[in-house]
Amino acid sequence: MKYASWTISRLSLIAALIAAAAPLARADVIMDWNAKADAIAAEKQIPPAPHSRALSMMHVAMYEAVNAIDRRYAPYKIALSAERSTSREAAAAVAAHDMLLSIYPDLKSDLQVALSNSLAPIADGESKTAGIALGKEAAVQIIQLRAKDGSNVVETYRPLTTPGAYVPTAVPLFSTTGATTPWVLESGSQFRPGPPPSLDSEVWTKDVNEIREVGGRGSPVRTPEQTTIGRFWFFVGARTYNPIVKQAALAKGMDIVDCARLFALTSMAGNDALVAVFDAKYHYNFWRPITAIRNGDLTSNAATPRDPSWLPLGDTPMHPEYPCAHCISSAAISTVLQTVVGDFGEFSLTSPTAPGVTRKWSRLQDYSDEVANARIWAGFHYRFSTEVGKDMGRKIGALTVATQLRGAEAKAEPSR
């Protein structure tokens, strides 16, 4: 009797371990489709704002699908339900596929191959069939939810000039992004900062002269390591932080639901960070260092003289300076990760703009601070702009975790 009891207990333990390990082993479906979306963005050279929109839609749809089965967390803004026996992997894969197909219909055959690869390991049957149907419904509802988010508004930026006077003809990027519908914020202006410092202030004088010295293309004071870091972070957009989110999920051994939630939270925060920063950028329309330094004589500030041939380390991004977009994004992602998983050990990143270089950190704060410093060393942003950007990002990240996809105790509360 004792042997039989011990055997039953042992078999029960083994069964429990297998059941626990199964969803964990397939959590890679979330990361696989994230990598697929990033690969599409790289291949098509999709700019950061539309790529961030596509990612957030995809990851929220995947989250809604798998969470409808486990009901572990509160939904975003759609109501789905499914039997516990429904295949989480099938639901996530189909939600991702259908979402990306709606955005990139020209990639139908490629996306179908990716979906087939995701579904192939799943045994045919009612569970898989139910998962496919659930994934389709999640994608349909998120597509409907975001159908009028303002992302298709025609760009009408008006270059400032006088009649007959030539100005550079390149149209700046993302002039309509700040007016698109956020996932978490009430509007793009919710955390809009105060204006940049006046051009006769101590802060302006100090920061513009700092970037003049350390951010110039031939700077004699910028160290070789700072130059490498500046070039490393010419790499922008969600492709810079998705690998870090993946490393966090792997380090914490997340199952498919927690992994889906983490990517949904970071992609929503990342999207809203861009909405907020471009709202502020085009509201203030503040000049970049290359413009300010080459026109230093216009400020009547004797401490910031004109340098007529000054160039930054890299090519200045084509949108207004204030605040720093890279800074707000990295701070928002860092805040979400810090709140949900905490520091998780060493993590790393490579960059196509600094071949052969791998940057490593052991603290999320160090990663966020490096991004901010890199934009100064690159000659793109004043220090005050990086600090303002990081502050905005921290607020957006904190708000995202505090109000979205919360635990079971929050299911009955309306999404804010």
C-alpha cells in the first residue's frame, strides 16, 4: 500500500511537472512572431512609428488570445473567452499571423509559411481548431479597435519660409504621430513637458556648448568608446529593445501567458512613448544642434558663438529636437521591465550601425542612461532634452504597468 501510494504521488508529480513545462516550452511562439515582425521591419525598412504600431497591435492580439484561455490577467479592451483546453500556441500564432497580414498583405505567402511552421508541432484536434478560431477573433477585434487611430492621416507639414526663398525640401518624419490614438495615455499631450530652456539661460548655454565640444564629427574630447557608443545607438526603434524584452522573459522562465503579457506591455508603452514625444517635438519645433550651432549669432548670446561648419557625429534625424525620442522609449521600456521583472542579470544587444560591437549591461538603469548619453555623443540631443525624455518615458512606463493587463484582482475594474 505504501509503495502504491508513493508510486501514485510520484506519477502525479511527474504529470504536474510535464503540464507546467508544456506551456513554458512553447512560450517561444510569442518571441518567434516578435522576431518575425522585426525581420519584416528590417527588410522593408519600416520607420519606427509604423513598426511600433504594428508590434503593439500584434502583441495585444496575442495577449488577448492566450489570456482568454487562462484568464490570469485583465484584458485590454476586448472581451474574449475560451475553454481551458484551447491551444494557446495556436491562438497566439494565428493572432500574430492575421494581424501582420492585415498590415502587410503583400507578404501573404511568407506569413503563411511562418504560420504553418508555428502550427506544425501542435497535434490536430479540437484544441488546435479552437485555438485557430480564437486567434482569428482576437486579431479581428484588435484591427477593429485600432481602425480609426489616426495612423493614416495625410502628412501636411508646412516648411517655414518666405515667398520665393529656398529651404531644404526633405519633409520631416512623424509629424502626424503625436495625434494618433495611444494605447494607455489619454492623449499624446498627457505628459507633454514644459518648453525647452530660453536661449539666454544657463542651462542652454551649458548644454549647447557641451554638445558642440563632444558631439562634433571631429571632436577631440570625445573618447573612442564614446564614439563607438554614439554610433551604436544610431540604431533606433523597437528593434533596439525587443531583444532585451526577450532576454528578460527567458531569464525569468516565463510561460506563454506571462511572456505575451510582457511583450504587450512593452509594445504599448513603446508605442505611446513615440506618440508622446512626437506630440511634444512638433508642438515646440525646437532646433537641432546643427542648426543652433551654425546659427549661434542669431541668439544674441555671446557665450554660444556661431560655428559655420559644425557637423554632428552622425546624420541628424529628420524631426524636431525636443525632447529626445530614443530616451523616452528606452526609459519607458526600462520602467516596464523593472516593474514587472526587475533587474534580471546581464543582458546585451548588437547593432547594425556598429558592426562587431556588443553592448552589455547588468542594470536596466545603465542601459537607459547609455542611450541618453549616446545621443549627446552623436551630436543629436542636448542634455536637458535627454533628461526630459527619460522623465516622460518613466511616467509612461509606470502608467502602463499600473493600469493595463493587471492581475486577477483587477479583472472587474474598467481599463483606464
